[in-house]
Amino acid sequence: MTAVIDLDHVSVTRGGRLVLDDVSLTLAAGERLALIGANGAGKSTLLRTIVGLEKASGTVAVLGERCSSEADFRHIRGRVAYLFQDPDDQLFCPTVMEDVIFGPLNQGLRRQEALALGHALLRDLGLFHLADRVTHHLSGGEKRLVSLAAILAMRPQVLLLDEPTNTLDESHLGIMLDILSRQSAAMIVVSHDLPILQRLTERAVILRDGHLTAGALHRHPQWIDQVHLHDLR
Amino acid sequence: MSAGLGIPVVHSRHSPIERLSGRTRVLVTLVIIVFVTVAYRPLVLGAALCGVFLLVLAARFHWADLRGRLMHVEGFLLVLLLLLPFSVPGQPLLALGPFTATEEGVLRALTVVIKVNICVLTALAMLGSMDPVRFAEAAESLGLPPKFARLVQFTIRYVSVFGAESTRLMESMRARGFRPRSNLHTWRTYGTLAGMLLLRSLERARRVEEAMRCRGFTGRMPASAAQSAGGFDLVFGSAFACAMLALLVIEFAT
């Protein structure tokens, strides 16, 4: 199967500290991967590296293209969508609809086309009632769902989800899981919630202090048993 | 658009002003403010005030919102109206102990009050219901440098977020027993608060910029079709130009 993400011996240093240490990882098209690890293990850094927000050594190939410069990553962004951990960082437009169409407009769609896409998407996700709401007046759960809608509007091939279900109540969690399980895009999901990861993903890798302990968990039917409690704190 | 600005806006129901393009609205506002700044004839200022009242009517404000907004300005102007007559030399009009109000002072105060009201009402009528994206796009299309337009747009968008963040930090301080007093601890705490706000703002700005880049932002906001002027802009613009020409003739040519 074609690899949509291929990291080869990638390391990231920040403030003299090795945040990612010689990480190699492959994600196939349509595959769903759980990324587990303790706080500060480097999970978000790994996702940020894939979209070019971190300077890294090693080889980063995304959607078959080797990316090293900002221009390279600019080319793949949108096709690889990154859901930020804090929805307040993601939503910056005055209204929900403006935020949802921001990505499609950057992809070159005309405003009317982007609006039509935004309307259809919000309707499909059951969020149409939020279309004219002011983004920073939304509840925490609504902000998360709208953030997800904003990245799905770019029709990505890969989703990088940084703790997408954090702080969601039962109702919003149900909507979020329903939306995510309907996606055909490949995805990497960072979460501390094992039942949710079990439901959404097929395999898992663990980050410990910047090291990826992959392989052992690949394709393991009972991978969840091998996750140490330490990794979830 | 309902309420796009990050700050509380004056709500206007679907109004003729809303049908104008953003460019026309910003341009008309600028022209009126510049003209009123240089105009001095009472007749011209009176006529301009009447014209602006028409704009306010056309904007179909909720009067309660408008009154709330104007209260801040009028309070300041009331102080000006009371003090200025006593501080401008001229023909004595009224003596209160050692203080004398003059005709010139009263005239000056009234002129300032009328000018400020024209400017404020114009800005509220023309721009009050515009969201920051439209406003920045309109200003950019009128020649404002793109970087400055982004700065305006994000300042408007994030001013309330900044306020909310400072409120949260203040509440966190109060929850741990902080009571402001006039002592070194208080000033040091306020210094820490200001520093923390600055740091958090910088961090947030960096993350927002990254999120925008992840969605294809390359430094320019995507163009909006909503900016193109239509027939209604032409009709409004023509009427406005005629009115301005008449006022200019009265002010400078008579």
C-alpha cells in the first residue's frame, strides 16, 4: 500500500533538548494510527514535524513528496490537515462559516464555491446551526467540532488529530467520533483515551522521551494490553 | 452578518447600509470625517449633522445599543461643554466667581460637540455592523498596506480575547486571596500580570499563525467577492458626492 507519510530517522531538537530522537514511521493510505505517550513525550512535536512546523533532521516525505523547506510543506498543507490541540488556536475568523471556508479559499476556490462547500459540509456534519455564530463565543465542544469542520473543508488525504476528544462531553464526543469514523482519510490520532483510540484506530505506536517504540505494537490484535499506564499519564 | 466584530457591535437589522460594499462604506466614512475636521461654518456643520442622522436612520440601529455606545462619548463631551467656555478668551457671557465664560468659548465647545458627534455617528452608521474581515479587505482595497490591514483585522478580532484572558488571570489571582493595595506586592503582581499577558499573547499569536499556515495561508487573505461595488453603491455614491459638493461650495466658495 502507498505510504502517505514516511519519516526516516527524524530528530527534532528544541532548546538544546532532543524532543524527537531518530524517529522512523510510515503511514499507509487510509490507515489509522494511534500515537500514545506521556505528556511531553513529543507527540505534538511529531505531528508538527509532519506539517513542517518544526525544524527537523532526517527525511520527511509526505504524500510521496520529500519535504524539507517551507515551500515544500506549503505545497502539501491542506492535503495533510492538522487539528490543533487547542481549538482557540485554530479558530481565528469572526464567524464559523468564515473559518470553515478559509482553507478552501486558500486552495483557490472562489468565494461562492467555498461557501457552497462550507454549507454542504456543515450540514453533513450536523453543525449547520453554528454557521453564523461568532467563533470565540462557542462552547468548548462546539469549538472542537468547528475546528474539525475547518480542516475537513480542505478535503484532506491525511488527518493529524492532536487530542481531538479532549474535554468533550458525551454528546459532543458522540458527534466527533461519528464524524471521524466516517472519514476515509488516513489519520494519526494523539489521545490519552484508550477506548476512543480502540474505536478509531487500527494500530498504535508509543513515544517515550522522544523515542518511538514501534514495531512491537504493529498489527498486534491486542495492542491495547501492551500500553503501559506510564504512557498515558 | 450578525455580529462579526470581536468587540460588542451596534446591531443593525437588514439595512440599506448593509447593501453597500465595504469599500464604499469605508470611503464615505473617511471623506465625512476629513471634511468635518476642516469645516467650521455652523450652517455646514448643521447640514452635515442632519445628513449623518439620515445615515443613522438608514442603518436601522437598535436604539438601546446606539444609546449605550453614545453615552461614553456624550459624557466626555459634556465635560468639554462645561469647561471649554471658561478657558477660551473673548467676549464675556457669564461670570461664575473668578471664572468667566465667553461667547467664543461656547461657540468653540458647540462646534467640537457637533464635529465629534458627526464623526462618531458616521463611524457607527457606516462601519458599526462590519466585521473585521470585511473592514480590513475594504481598507486594503483603498490602499492600506496589507500588513497594516492584517494588523487592524487581528487587533479587532482579538481585543476581546485579550480582555477575557486578563479577566481570567485576575480571577485566578483573586481566587488565591489577592487584594490590590498600594504596596510593592500589588505593583509587582500587576507587573507579572502584564508580562504574563504579553507572553501568552505572543505564544497565541505564534500558534494562530501556524494554524493559518497549515490551512494554506501565505501572507495574503483570500480575496472576497463581497467587495465589488454594485448599482446601489453607484446611486448612493452619486447622492453622497452631490451632497458633499454642495457642502464644500458653502464652506469654501461663499
